[in-house]
Amino acid sequence: MNKIFDNEYYDLIISNSLVPDLNASNNITVLNDKFSLLHIWKNSMDACDLGLYPYDNFPSLFTLSSKISIDKSGISNIRQHPHLSLMGLGVLIGFVDTGIDYQHPAFRNRDGSTRILSIWDQTDQSGKPPTAFSFGSEYSKNHINTALKSSDPLSIVPTFDASGHGTAIASIASGSANEEQSFTGVVPQSELVVVKLKEAKENLKKLFFAPDQAMCYQESDIMLGIRYLLSVSERTELPIVICIAMGSSQGGHDGLGVLSSYLDHIVRLPKTDVTVAAGNEGNNRRHYFYYSAAAPFCNGFNLNIGKNDKKFSMEIWPFLPGKITIEIFAPNREIVQSISPASTDCQKYRLSLGQTTIWINNILLEGSSGDQLLLLRFDNPIPGIWYFQVSSIDNEPFSFHSWLPSGNLITNETYFFGSSPDNTITSPGNARTPLTVSAYNQFDGSILKESGRGFSRFGEIVPDVAAPGYHIPCAIPGNQYGSITGTGAAAAHAAGVAALIMEWGFCKGNHTSVTGVQINHMMMRGAYRNSAYTYPNNIWGYGQMDVYKLFQKIAAI
């Protein structure tokens, strides 16, 4: 079995500088020019393996984020302008998601042929992997067109989208027009490149105490998917816009993770851009913040644990220079005594009543940031209100953030009392250069309550802009049309807008060296700003996306 699927192997993200020293080429999968996966054999998983191996070496778990929107962004005006008529022609749009229903008319030309340039299905081992990749099956435009002419397309190209999320996201950005359904994507003449992600390894889900049935994806597979999309762009010499409509609440919300770093790099390249969903954690009560300014330099907070959350994790990130300890008080009044930080220790506590077990890693120096991290993992916790006492070791002022998992990794029955909707943007939305997109209701102009809010943990401005994200028309598998709500839909909309600018700049010769950073800044400058608000802010970023205003500002029309 390929080690990237084998649950007897952990996938650890390491620097490529370490690969020669490890001398284990058969245990290495290259992610990009900076990072690789090291496959470590471990036939029996133990929760304290996270501690034996550093937290930041394990890939994070990612969850899915979610023609009225056309007019609200000024796109129809751009199409009607006699000197522009932008439709995405000559631009690739790449998706790393749950796959695509390639048979859907939203991804076909008028003659029935496909607009999809290629698909890499990481879950399908029946075909040939892409060049320089060791797993999955790649299907070219020729493969797909042959399948579409067949009475049994899936016998030729056996890839599909069981979730429907990837199909919906792709159609919002680049779906073909359907007059009967009053539907069109933002750039209906663009070509698509699609990666269908495999689900996260079971050993990674168990290590982070994700529910067995939860559908989630691991960071390293997303990075491999992005590498594939870039390889197609390089091979075809076509510009590309990549849409990432998923996110993770793991990590420091600081843009320092390996995926964020990767995206920061590629968005600085010519003819390459990335849009990222801000996440849908704004109103889920899964974030807590406190600043302890005066003696006795401690803070107590409450967490309600729902009866259906049998296992989950929680992270606490204090700011420098503070060092903190934690005590835990269960609903049955049992106490887990003060836990001090260490470099690698993982401590296991079993409550005497019931079946509750808690694993605690109080990590003094987390690898990517150098900050302290408290990772708490609960197995079969007693339902009810838990109390946590956080105290300064050095008896000085301190502050900290705490986050619960994103998406379907936990139910809404588990939440913080005194929660804050701020600082809820999911990774990689806190990265510096990709366009992070929040979502608003295009019918009444209000921000979606669930839309993730900034800023980053270090105060950087995110989100960058807001785009329509409420009941957005989309394609769904089975030749049907429906709607989708959330920041994933908004990120797809923004990806389409970025492709319009890419077409104007690169394909039409107005700015042939344009980078993703430049495109994103153009969109931020061209955003609509309500005079009632101060910009940039942690909800709207630089305002509502308006591509018509953008082109007015750059004197292109």
C-alpha cells in the first residue's frame, strides 16, 4: 500500500533541508520546494505520539466552508462594456475540493464537450497518477470528452463528487451559462483544473480526536493539490486563479503555517492568484479571548460540552512574554491540577468517575511561531459546564486566545461562555498575500453572521474584501441547480473576479506580468466602502467587491 494511504504511517511535514539527513527516500513525499512529507511507521497509535513528534509537524485538519451575486459585484456591467467583454477566456481556475460532477452542463461547452482541462482524483487508484506524483488518477480533457460521448461515462472516467461541495464552488466561479435556469458563473469561458481530495488519514483524525464520521481533509493533501494545479498552469503556459473553499481552526491564526507560507509565496508569482474563504466560524461561539492586566493575573472561563461531542480538541495560544498554567474543573467537581509547560511532554488524565480521559500538551515553544501552545484533547467528556483556570507562571500580565475545531469536527452544543466572534478566520485565511474573502447577504447588504472575522492573532488585516455568499445559485450533482451559502461561495465568486482581472491584464495584454498580489490589491482598492464604517475593518476588510468600480479606478474604461 502507498504510505500516503497507509494508517500505519504518520505523515509528518518537514523542511526539505532535513531530507538528506534522514536518508529515507522511500519514506519521503515532496510537497513543494520547501517542504516534504516524512512517512513514519507506527503500527499502534497513541495520543501522546503528539509530543513524541512536534505539533507543527502534523498536518492540520480542514473542513468545508460553503445571478443575483453577479449584478451585485458589477460583473454584468463589465460584460456589457464594448471594450471589455470579459468572460475568463484564456484563464485557468483551479479547485482543491471534493471533486466535480464533470457530466454537469455547467462545465460543458455548447457542443457538449468539456471545459475541464484535467482532473486529479486523489481517491481513485485505478488510473495513472499525474507526472511527478505517486498516487491518484489524472484524467485529461480527452479522457473526459471520450467519457461524455459514452453511454456509461463513469466506466471511462470514474470520478464523481459525492458531497456536491466541489461542484457547487466550481460552478459559482466558472459555470457555463444556462438561460433556462437563469444561471451563469462569473467567468463561463474559463477552463477548469480540478483536484478531488482524499479524506484525511484515520490516524491523523484519531490523533486530533476528530469524530469518526466527520468528513475532513489534511493540509498536506491540499498542498499537493496546489502543486498539481501549478504544474498544469506551467505546462499549458496559462494564468491560473486557485480557489480554496475550506479552512481549519487549528494553529495560531497567525499565517505562519506551512500551507499559508506556500500560498504567500505563489501569490507573489506572475499570473498566479489565490482566493481563500474566511470560514464560517463567526457565530459558532468557538473562540474565547482574555487579557489579564492586573493581579492576581489569572482568568477562569467556562466551556459547555454537548452530549454528542464524544471527542474533540481545544487549543490555547498565549501571547509573549506570558507563560501560563492551566487547571481543569469537570462538572462532577473533579480537578485536573495545574499543568506547567514543557518542551515535548504529553500528560494523560483519567477522571475517577465516568470514562473521561484528557490528554494535555503544554508546549513551551511551538515550532512555527515559537509561542506557547496548550493542546487539550478530550475523550468521552462528561457533558455539561467545564471550568478552566489559566494563570501566569511569572505573575505578570498576559493574554490568550482559545479556539475549538471548525466545521463538522464539533457540534454547536459545545461552546464557550463569553465567546468572541472576532479572530475567527480559519487557516489559511490569515496568510499575508492571498485574498481572504468574507461573505455578505447580497439581498440586504448585511454581513453573514457566520462569516469569519479578523483580525489575525497578531493584528494583521483580514479579511481583505467581502463578496456575495447568501443562497448563491450553483450547480449540484445530477444535472441539477440549487444554491449555497457561506464564505466558500464568496471565495468562489472572488476567484471568478480575479480571473476577469487576469484576463484583462495578462490575456488582453494590459499587464502581462501581473501577479496575484497586484490583482488582490486592485480588488481591495476597487471595493465599495460604506461611509458609515471605517476601513479596513475586521468584518468587511476593505469593503464589498465591485469589479466595475475597480476598472473605473484604473482608468481602463
